[in-house]
Amino acid sequence: MKIFISSLITGMEDIREAARVAIEQLGHQPIMAEQFAPSPNSPQIACLQGLRESGLVILILGARYGAKQASGLSATHEEYRAAQGGHPVIAFVQEGVDREPDEQAFVTEVQAWEGGLFRGGFRTPEQLRGQITRAIHEWELSKAAGPLNPDDMLARALTLLPAAERRSSYYQSSRKFVVAVAGGPTQAILRPSQLEDPALAENLIKRAMFGDVRVFDMGEATTKRMENGILTVTQKDGASVSLDPTGAVVVSLPFPSVDGGWPMVIEEDVAENARKALAFAGDVLDEIDPTQRLTHIVIAATLEAGENLAWRTASEHRASPGSMSLGFQTPTREPVHLTPPQKPRAALRHDADAIVEDLVTLLRRVWKPR
């Protein structure tokens, strides 16, 4: 396979050499501007032709942005833009350097791109060589797992949500937001021995209680169980996290109680639980699949709240806390998902606000009486 190396050349010779060695050691052919024979075309046209002939792009960003072309972008930036949408890009960013403003903006753009694979930073050519070797190997493994099947991913996510009779019983004292995040291409991420390893459950509980996104109450006891090959850790208030062998994550978060004791959910609480649950699911995915074998995700969500339920905004509840319209005798309320269902895995972080907004809108359509 041809692999295009995209970076500034001047001042990064040893870094580009490390990339070349890593690619050749894996039996692939590096495509580099330094190798191009004299041509009537401009050097940048030759580079873009080389990029188009490649199956993978290694992007390396350092301190300097480089001279701007007629487009107003540097040659490396033009190559990156040309690769978007048509070529897989694995990006590496040099650390410990004083970055020019244009280069910093370029780095930010790359880190936010949903379709790319950002592999973090490096400090030395030797470190970069090892990272490129691992990244290419992992990328090849992910491609070998099989094609992406969004329908299969969605079916798995929906299967992991509570069954209809459980989520729609007439009255429930505890009401919860439940989301399932299934990844693809479908493959085994956790072996049976890993799922049953006490350390996995302990780390999951620790992250849920003390991590950057806390979904468990430190004052509540936590239990764990294995059922049908799925690991679940649960608290008494109903909060729970589940993992299956394919790396699918299910997060269930109870809603805070509402004054007056009515069977009710507040829309802002739905949004907050969705935000926390998706952020936590993203953190768990990064822990169990740090090499991003799962490149895409599908999200399905529902409320486990019973049929006798009112959906209100906080302002609506403040305006009339003593009265409401309940959803009696409504059809079975089905889970919701995005359309199309699949998104790049990076969307869990970089597109989180839009995903939460869309999920809340879809749930409102299902749960709020017309």
C-alpha cells in the first residue's frame, strides 16, 4: 500500500525520515515529496497527485505552518483538505514546540475533524516512528474487522435498551434516561476473560464515581453482575453502566425528583442526563478501545419512565407546578435514534451538543402529548 507523508519539509527532515522508516518496516511504500522526479507541473500538483494515488495519509504537524500557496493555505494544509472525505488520515502533533498561530489553528482544525484519526503527540523522531508503526497496524486491523454495517449497529444498540414492557409499565416511581452506544465495524473488543476480570468492574465503578464525568453517587453502594455475557454495575438509585463484548456501552441515569411528586420529567434534566451519559460512554470507549478499532458509533436512547408521565420544561413547571397533562393510554413509546444512525466516533466529543439537542427533540416528540 502507498502511504503519503504530509508535513512541512524544511526543519522536519529527521521526523519525516522516522515516518519513512516506520512505513517501510511494515512493508508499505512511503510517498514523499523528496522522491518526486522533475516535472513540468508545480511541486504541489505533484504532491497532490501522489496523495490521490495513496491508500492512507500520515499527517505530521510541528511548530511552523509553512509558506502559503495561492489558496491562502500552506502546502500541508492543502494536502490535508484534499484528503478529507476521500482518504483516511492519521495525524500526529509534535509537542514541546512554540507553535505559530496559523499552525496552532491548523492543529485545532485537525483535532476537531470527525472523519480523521488523531493519534496524539510526540516529542522525538524515535517516539513518532513507534507511534506510526502502531497506528498503521491498528488501522489495518480495524479494516480487517469487516465493513461498517450501520443497520447491525443500530439493531445491537436497540437490543441493549430496556424491553418495552419494562420501560412502559403504567407507573414507575423511578424515572431514568437510558442510552446505548454501539460501535463498528462489529468485532470483539473485550474477551470473556476481560469482561469477568474484577479489575474491569472496579475501574468502571471508579470512573463512574471519581472520573471527569461522574454518573454514580459516591454515597451509594454499587453492585455488579454478569448476565448473558454483559457486565453491569448498578447503584440503588437506578444508575447503571453496562458493557458487552463488542464494546457497546449502556448508561442509565435517574432523573432528580420534581417538587409535588408528580410523575414528570423536566426537559432540561433529560438534556443534562444525555450530556453526561454520552460523555461518560465516550470516556469508557477510550479506555476499552484506546486504539480506535471502533471507528463509528450508533446512539439509541429512551426513557424508562412508565406511560403515566408528563414532560415539561423547567419554565412550564414553574409557571403551573400544581397542574399538568398526563400521557394516558398512549401507544408504546419506542426508542429514538439519529438519522442516519451512524456517526464517526469522534462526534461523541466534537458534536456532543448537537447530538444531545437532537436526542432531546426526538424524545420530546415521543413523550410530550400534542
